[in-house]
Amino acid sequence: MYLPGTALVSLLLLQLQLLPKAHTGSCVDQEKISLLRFLAGLSRDGGLSELWLNETDCCSWRGITCNEDGSVIEVSLPHKGLEGQISPALGGLTRLSRLNLSHNSLSGGLPFQQLMSSSSMVALDISFNCLNGGLLQQLPSSMSSHELPMQILNISSNLFAGEFPSATWKVMTNLIAMNASNNSFTGRIPIHFCNISPSFAILDISHNQFSGSIPPGFLNCSMLGVLNASHNNLSGTLPDELFSGSSFLEHLSFHNNGLQGILDGSDIFKLVNLVTLDLGGNKFSGQIPNTIGHLKRLEELHLDSNNMYGELPSALGNCTHLTTINLKSNRFSGDLGNINFSALVNLKTLDVYLNNFTGSIPESIYLCSNLTALRLSANHFHGELSPEIQNLKYLSFLSLGNNSFTNITNALQILKSCRNLSVLIIGGNFMGEGIPQDETIVGFENLRFLNINRCSLFGRVPFWLSTLTHLEMLILSNNQLTGPIPPWISSLNNLFYLDVSNNSLTGEIPITFMDMPMLKSVNTADLNPRHIDLSMYRGPSLQYRVLTAFPTFLNISYNNFTGVIPPQIGQLKVLAVLDFSFSNLSGSIPEAFCNLTNLQVLDLSSNHLTGAIPQAMSNLHFLSAFNVSNNDLEGPVPTGGQFDTFDYGSFGGNPKLCGPAFLRRCEPTEVDPASRFSSQSHHFSSTLVIFATAFGVFFGVGVLLDHRVLSRLRLLQL
Ligand SMILES: *[C@@H]1O[C@H](CO)[C@@H](O)[C@H](O)[C@H]1NC(C)=O
Ligand SMILES: *[C@@H]1O[C@H](CO)[C@@H](O)[C@H](O)[C@H]1NC(C)=O
Ligand SMILES: *[C@@H]1O[C@H](CO)[C@@H](O)[C@H](O)[C@H]1NC(C)=O
Ligand SMILES: *[C@@H]1O[C@H](CO)[C@@H](O)[C@H](O)[C@H]1NC(C)=O
Ligand SMILES: *[C@@H]1O[C@H](CO)[C@@H](O)[C@H](O)[C@H]1NC(C)=O
Ligand SMILES: *[C@@H]1O[C@H](CO)[C@@H](O)[C@H](O)[C@H]1NC(C)=O
Ligand SMILES: *[C@@H]1O[C@H](CO)[C@@H](O)[C@H](O)[C@H]1NC(C)=O
Ligand SMILES: *[C@@H]1O[C@H](CO)[C@@H](O)[C@H](O)[C@H]1NC(C)=O
Ligand SMILES: *[C@@H]1O[C@H](CO)[C@@H](O)[C@H](O)[C@H]1NC(C)=O
Ligand SMILES: *[C@@H]1O[C@H](CO)[C@@H](O)[C@H](O)[C@H]1NC(C)=O
Ligand SMILES: *[C@@H]1O[C@H](CO)[C@@H](O)[C@H](O)[C@H]1NC(C)=O
Ligand SMILES: *[C@@H]1O[C@H](CO)[C@@H](O)[C@H](O)[C@H]1NC(C)=O
């Protein structure tokens, strides 16, 4: 990732590194004592006590640098596995100008007053520890009279809390960079930095709980290059002054706050040096102003998840350095062809998911030869796919789902030649067409994820799918596919997620299912841990960056399968979700189910299953959803384990079952009470259907799991 930093910032930071290069003189006794006290305050010292020997010169100790006089000027102990507290004794190092204790596990409070008392501290980096408590609200009066030389303060990624003490910073007239991100600071955002320090350049207060509105004058810093206030609870609008301040500003992020208002065309685009503009995850409305074309250096534009609308300004095509355009989840409309993409040769990601765009895919997109991720799903695009898309040599993520594209044969014939394509989502298009059986659909050399759901496609499960040897997830649900599940399915060695639900498939459950390698044993070595280019979402809180985060999944529900469930089902030892509901299956529930110890969801409802529920299934400790309702099962319901948590909805519609309070008692003479409950008996299934439908429509993947189940799965699989 490009880390912004103006020439100025780099210059100032460079200056720092050019501090007089120290000679190692002989160490001052008093300072040795301070260092040994610091060491004594640690509960784990990462081996330092073997290196910091009392009888040796402390200027030669690991991590210590002295000046010619033998005074310690730098303590640098990042990544040393240190635990325990930071001793106030460090305040005894009166010439200390750089202290770096980042990436340890230090806890307790920060002895800020002692550390500052030396008045020579220039750079303090205690980031990535577990330090807690608040920061000093007020420096002691002895110190508040003179200006401190402090230039860099990095307290990020700790557990600091409370209000941010603006008053403390009044003496830091030389501050250049402040990183307080990823703590738990509350209250209003601090504003004084710029007024106090004329050279202030970097402020990161992201990932805290700052609230209230952005105070006027907040950005009145002439040198500010980076401002990141993302992931807080800020509200109100962006004040006008925000834009009259720094012309050096390269990075501006307010991602995930509660900001509102419109982007004023005469304001924000005064920031002509902006490289990153991230206002995603707020409540901004209005259009993107045409003046965005003035941001000639812009590389990343994130306006996702707001309430913005209108057509995109053609001037966006003037921002030729753009690598990322993220406009997903808004109400933008009109023809994407308003923008001439041909000059955006650096574009890597274009994401307009969930908007109201119309028209066909503009041909000029195919000139963005570096494009790797293109997501156009959930809009109103139409037309046939153009062969020009084959120009996109690096395209690896393509989602066209839920639009009105036509001619799936044409689409697949073209896309098969996209060698780098690894995620392809085209469901929710091609309504009522036939799924191509054409054996010339060979290619898709790197395809790992294929979703062709919700198209009402007819025909058999085509043979060419068997050539997609890298496929990990295949979703063909909600079509009108007929015929059997082909026996070659188990030859897809990496397939761990298969959804063919809601089709008209027939025949017996193929025995080859039971040989799917990824469902039989954990073999993560074969799976590709590489990040997918764009997150896939389920609901507002779940997103997937790696395919392996999905559960092992087998869903053949809502078809017309006949015959029995083969006892070899017991081989699918790592399967997490199994759904055979709403078919024509008969016979009994095989004992072998009790070997599926990773099972979390099991749905066999609405078939014609007979016999007893194996008592040993109560050993399935991860099972959190179970449904065998509307079959013809008999005998006692298993007790113990997870079975004590399932209610009537799991068993209803089986008049011959008996057991828990909601069923009839296990006595042959008992009157059958099942009819009393029949109105509830579809409850569980219809909930699942609603889930599946919602996620199918909006997220292009049908997952039937709740949050709890999934987070557990992630732990299991990552
Ligand atoms: C270090 O050595 C000095 C004398 O050389 C001694 O007085 C002191 O107690 C020692 N400190 C520790 C922590 O062993
Ligand atoms: C502290 O050390 C880490 C790890 O070497 C380094 O990345 C960081 O830049 C250092 N901090 C400062 C302020 O130099
Ligand atoms: C802490 O922040 C400073 C200033 O931005 C930076 O130079 C330093 O590298 C950061 N430390 C770590 C460990 O990233
Ligand atoms: C601030 O620190 C966090 C880690 O704690 C880091 O991710 C972020 O990039 C830093 N911000 C800046 C502007 O360097
Ligand atoms: C936040 O801090 C925690 C604890 O130090 C760390 O594990 C995590 O990576 C940090 N997150 C970010 C976004 O820097
Ligand atoms: C911001 O700076 C301008 C001049 O650069 C000044 O007139 C204005 O008063 C400042 N605003 C605040 C709130 O400091
Ligand atoms: C975009 O570039 C074209 C051609 O260079 C120019 O005519 C037009 O005024 C520019 N638009 C904006 C908003 O910068
Ligand atoms: C999408 O556009 C249509 C007209 O083209 C309009 O009726 C509809 O309200 C728009 N939807 C949204 C969410 O803006
Ligand atoms: C594509 O990206 C590479 C770096 O990833 C860059 O060197 C190249 O110039 C880019 N191509 C175009 C046409 O901009
Ligand atoms: C679909 O595309 C194929 C291949 O490009 C073409 O031969 C066929 O005529 C098209 N079908 C329709 C209905 O347009
Ligand atoms: C399922 O198949 C049977 C015959 O095997 C047929 O009678 C029945 O109508 C089919 N049901 C559906 C919903 O297609
Ligand atoms: C469960 O698996 C074990 C070991 O693979 C096997 O011996 C046993 O027969 C299986 N149980 C059932 C009921 O299939």
C-alpha cells in the first residue's frame, strides 16, 4: 500500500534520523541503575538480563545508544517479547531522546510525566502493547513553562481510554506526527495540534470512540499531510474550514463514522494534493461534484456505504492516477458510460455493487488493462458480455450478479479465456436460458469460486464443470436443473462448498459424494489461502477475505432426490453444514451420522425418512441447528448434549416420535398430539429459506449460518 507522506513530512522525519551519530562512551553509573530498574520492572525480559550485565558498560548493551559523554540517548527494544510494566525509572535517563518499545506486551500505565521530565525526548514509540489507563490531563507546572522537543509520539494499538487530554499538548510545539489509533479514547476529538505546532503533519486517531462533531479549525494546519479519523462515532457535517487549511493534505479518511451532508464541489476539491479520499461508511448524500476532476493526484476514492445518488461526473475520467474506485452501496444511477475509463490506466479495483446503474458495461472499461477486480453486481446493467473483457489480463475477481445480462453461453465462452479469473459471480442474470452443455467451454484455469445461482437455468449439470480442477466453491442453486448429480463431482479435489439447492434434480444421492476429498479430511495444504480481491459480504457484519473462511458445505435441498441416505455419509468427517431437506428421500437416518463430529447444521426435514433417530447423534457436540421435521420417524428422540437445546420445530410433523415435553410421551397408548402443533412445523425451514433468499439476492452467496456458528467455523478453519 502507498503510505502517504508529503515531501515535507519525509524531510522532517529524515532530519530526525540524522541526529548526531553517537559514539559509545563509558556509561554513567546513575543511568545504568535506571536501566537495571527498568529491567527489574519487567516480568519477561526476552533474555535482556543475560545481556545487560551489571559489570559491563551499559553503552554497549543491546538496544542502548549513548552519546560521547556516555549518556544514554536512545533505548530501542521493539519486538523483544517484553512483558510487565514500564518503570518510571526510565525518567532518570536525562538525555534520552528516542524510546522505542513498540511490539511488546507491556502493560499498566505509561509513566508519561517521568518520561517527559528529561525534556529531551524527541521520539516516543510505545505502539502495539497492552498499556492502559488514561493519559495525563495536565503536565506538572514545572514542565508546562518550557517547550518540549517531542516530534513523534506513537501510542497506537494499546488499551488507552478516557478523554484525549488536549491541555497536555500545549507544550509540544515541535510535534510532527501523532498516532493514537486503535485505542479506546472517548469524548471530542482533540483540535489543538496545529495551533500549537506549526510543523504538525500526521494525525491518526482512527479506531477509537471519539464522538461529537468535527470542530471548526480542526484542519487549520498548514503542513498537515495525513488525517485519519476513521472508525469513530463522529457526527455532523464536514466543516468548511476543513478545506481551507492544508494544501499538503494527501490522505483524508473519515471512514465509518456518522457524518452527513453533501460534498460541496467548491470545498473538498480544493485539496488538490489528495491521494486518498475515504468517506465511506457515513451518511453522506448528494452527488459527486464535477470538480473531482481537479484532484489530479487521486489514487483511492472510497465513497461506499453512504446515501449518495445521481449520475457519476464525467470528470472522474480525468483522475488518471486512480487505482481504486469504491462506490458500493449507494444510490448512484445512470449510465456508467458517462465516464471515459480509457485514461484510467492505473485502475485496479472498480466496485459499484448495490447501486442503480443502467445501460451496458462501457467498452472503455476494457482499456483499463491493470484491472484486477470488477464488481458490478446488484444494479440494472443489461446486454451481452463483450469479448473485449479478455483484454483484462489481470482480472481475477468478476461479479456481474443480479443484473439483467443475457446469453450465458456467450458469457462463459468469453470468460473461459480469462486466465487469472479466480472468483466469478454471474448469478441472477440470464433468466430462463439453458445452461450450456458445450464441451468447448474449457479454460477457467484458475477459477476457485463460481456462482451461477438464481438464473432459472434449465438443463443438466454440465460436464465442462468437471474440468474446473481448482474449484473450491460451486453454487448452482435456484435454477431448474434436471437429471442426476454427476458422478465426477468427487473428482473436484478442492471442492468444499457445493450448493445445488432448489433445482429439479433427480435420482439417488450419488455414492461418489461420499468421496469428496475436502469433506473427508482437513487438507488445508491444498487450499489457496490467498486473499480474494474484494470482500464478499453476508449481512452488515460478516465479510470474507479468504475462501477458506467459509464452512464446508453440502446443500442439495429442494430437489427431487429419491432412495436412501447412503451409510457412507459417515465418511464426510469435516462437513459442517449438511442440508438434504425437501426431497423425496426414504429409508432411515444412518447410524453413521454420529461420526460427523464437525457437523453444525443438519437438516433432513420434509422427506419420507422412517425409523428412529440414532441416539448416538447426541454426541455431535457442535450441532447447533437440527431439523428432521415432516418425515415419518418414530421412537424416542435422543436426549443429552445438544439435543436438550432443540425444540418442537426440529421434530414436528413426525406423529410417531416421542420423548421430550413437546412431543407425546413414549407410551404406546398415548394420544397423538401432533396436530395441535402442525401450524408451527414449517417454522425452522421457512426461516432458513428467508435467510437463503436474502443472502442469495444481496450477497450472491447462499449461506445458512448464524453469526455464532460462523465465528466458530472460522476458528476451526483459518
Ligand atoms: C551493580 O554493581 C554495583 C557495584 O559494582 C553494586 O553496588 C550494585 O548493587 C549492583 N547492582 C545490581 C542490581 O546487582
Ligand atoms: C520502532 O521500531 C519499529 C520496529 O523496528 C520501527 O518500525 C519503528 O519505525 C520504530 N519507531 C520509530 C519512531 O522510529
Ligand atoms: C509510530 O509512528 C511513527 C510516526 O508515524 C512512525 O515513524 C513509526 O514507524 C511508528 N511505529 C511503528 C511500530 O509502526
Ligand atoms: C498508526 O498506527 C497504526 C497501527 O497501530 C497503523 O496501522 C497506522 O498505519 C498508523 N498511522 C499512520 C498514519 O502511520
Ligand atoms: C489493534 O491493536 C491490537 C492490539 O495491539 C492489534 O492486535 C491489532 O492488530 C490492532 N489493529 C489495527 C487495525 O492496527
Ligand atoms: C484558521 O486559519 C485562518 C488563517 O489561516 C484563521 O483566519 C482562522 O481564524 C483559523 N481558525 C481557527 C479556528 O483557528
Ligand atoms: C477533464 O479533462 C478535459 C480534457 O483535458 C478537460 O477539457 C476538462 O475540462 C476536464 N474536466 C475537469 C472537471 O477537470
Ligand atoms: C432506481 O431507479 C429507478 C428509476 O430508474 C427508481 O424508480 C428507483 O427508485 C431507483 N432506486 C433507488 C434505490 O434509488
Ligand atoms: C500496471 O501496473 C504496473 C504495476 O503494477 C505498472 O508498472 C504499469 O505501468 C501499469 N500499466 C499501465 C498500463 O498503467
Ligand atoms: C449467444 O452467444 C452465442 C455465442 O456468442 C451466439 O452464437 C448466439 O447466437 C447467442 N444467442 C443469442 C440468443 O443471441
Ligand atoms: C418427483 O419425482 C416423482 C417421481 O419420481 C414425481 O412423481 C414427482 O412429481 C416429482 N416431484 C416434483 C416436485 O418434481
Ligand atoms: C465411525 O467411524 C469409525 C472409524 O472410522 C468406524 O469404525 C465406525 O464403524 C463408524 N461408525 C458408524 C456407525 O459408521
